[in-house]
Amino acid sequence: QAQRVESGGGVGQPGGSRTRSCAASGCMFNVATMSWYRQAPGKERELVASVNSVGNRKNYADSVRGRFIISRDNAKKTVALQMNNVEDADTAVYYCHARIGTATSWGQGTQVSVSS
């Protein structure tokens, strides 16, 4: 069964760092693939990063590879997105996403704004 998830947001300056954190409820978190998506104004929602259930396989969008780090803590049932060296292009609504098989669940999304 898919997990219900929540997301956190914030504001940052170009070149700075922020960490998004998502807490999931339910007992199936440990078998879920967790991801972060984002949607900028006028653009389609895109996958930013994902991590498998045990945390040893991670994928990143080309636009964030080398700057963002996804991690998970199965004991605390949380997944985090560390955003380093942020750019104006990182401004978007960020969504936490959980997937178990074909079942999925989205967080409500929160705005992340990068501005000088």
C-alpha cells in the first residue's frame, strides 16, 4: 500500500544550500521507492532524484547531478533532499513521492524559491 507523505519548502539564495525533508506514515515505508519531483511555472513535473527501498541505488536528473543528494532513514521513515549550490532554475514546487509496485502517493508539494 502506498504511503502518505508530506513535504517541506523554503527560500534560498543562488549558491546556497537547503535541505528538504519528507516524513512518511505507515508501516510500508521500508519497501517503498522514494523520490523527489518538481514542477516549475509553465513546465511539466519532472523527476529530480529517487532512491530505492534500501538506499543503495540513487538516480538523479542531469540538471541536479553533483549538486543534490537524496537520502533516506528507514528507522525514522524520512527521505531528504539536500540541495547544494542552488540556482534560479531550481525554483519550483517540490513534491515527495512514494511508490510500492504500481501504488503511488504524493505529498502536497511545497514551494522552493531561489532568488538573490
